[in-house]
Amino acid sequence: MSRKDVVIHSDREIEGIRRAARATAAVLADLAAYVAPGLSTLDVDRRAAELIRDCGGESAFLGYGGFPGCICISLNDEIIHGIGRAGRIIAPGDLVSMDVGVRIDGFVGDSARTVCAGGPPEGQKAALLRATEESLAAGIAMACGGRYVNDISAAVEAVVRRCGFSVVRDFVGHGCGRSLHEPPEVPNFAQRSPGARLQPGMVLAIEPMVTVGSHRVEIDRQDRWTVRTADGGLSAHAEHMVLITRDKPEILT
Ligand code: MG
Ligand code: MG
């Protein structure tokens, strides 16, 4: 395994990553409480822009590969990479996935969660959100020094399958810290090979994208960003950044 397969951060870098991750978590928590029926997805994006500015950071997504939003906001069958729009009004019961990236002093935080607008989710929506959070927790539990990336991938997939849902295969988690996307990739489904060995100082963004129906996805032909389920079924997304240590994983977001 070449050294390029993983990024090991120094203690000084980890301090910077911790600050960026903490700011990311605070912004996401605020947005999760703010989201409500009647708001447009652009309202949420604008609030995110203010919050990120207030914490002394900048959006890690704005302009990334040409992305036009401050955060990604994706509703219902939209899985990831949705763009805030003035005409897109959030309705009661909508599943709202928010993905936030904050850069501070050259370090990056990346975290996502999905909430139900206007009240607690019911039925299948509740089951989907629970499966997504539980699969993320199962993946995080495997993020320990001495294990392998595939231990995370297999743990995430096992929970999602047990709950009767599917995991997206075309988009994956990743290393994160100095830049938004660093090696290694962290798939949400089991691989044939164990993948990179987890070592103290690695920071991974683990991010299951879970669908009610097929795992197949389509990218919006107009905006070329929004990723939707191919079958129009509901989806949810959750993401935490985790520091690999000698023993227990440390959730940074
Ligand atoms: Mg993210
Ligand atoms: Mg990510």
C-alpha cells in the first residue's frame, strides 16, 4: 500500500481540523432546528452562509468544481448535491438532507444530516432516518486503529440491508482535513479487498446515503449537480468526520 493511499495528520493539523469540524457541526445543528415548512431551500442556504461567516469560516462547497451553493440541500428523492433555490418550498413531511462544509484557516469540516420538516417523521420515513443514523454509528464503531476501511464499509451496508433499504454505490465517503476530499475513499458497501489500514491521525468522513428502493442514481440534466434516486424513491444522508486514534474513534463533528 503506497503512502498516497491515506493521509496521516500531525497533532497540529488535527487541532485545526477539530476547529473546522466543530464549526461545521454548530452550523448544521442550527440549520436542522431552522428548517421548517414554508421556507425555500435558498432561505436555508442563505442562513448557512451567514452562520459560516459568523464563525469566521467560508463554505468549503461554494465554487468546488463550480458548485453554486453554500451548502448542499436535497429533498426527498434527491440524495445529495441539491442546490438552494428560491422557488423550491419545503413542505410538511419533506425529508431535508443538509450537507455542510466549512473551511477555517486552511482546514475543512464536512458533515450532513437529514431531518423531517414540520414534525417527527412517521412510518417509512422514520425507519429510513433511523437506518441511516444507525448505519453511520455502526461504521463509526469500526473506525479504530488497526482495522481496515472495509470494516467500516461492511458495517454500514449490513445495517442498511438488515433494515430493508439500499446504499448508494456511486458516491462514497472520504478522507478529509487539509482538503475536502482526501484519500482513502470510504464506500458504504463491502469490498472484496480490505482497503487501507486505519492508522492514528487519519480523519475520515463516513457518509451513508440510503435509499428506500434501488441504489441506482441519476444526475439532474439541467443543473448537472442534483443526485436523485433513479426510481424516485425516498433517500437520506448522514455524515460525520471521525479521527482515528489508537483506541476509540473520536467524532469531530
Ligand atoms: Mg458532506
Ligand atoms: Mg463528505
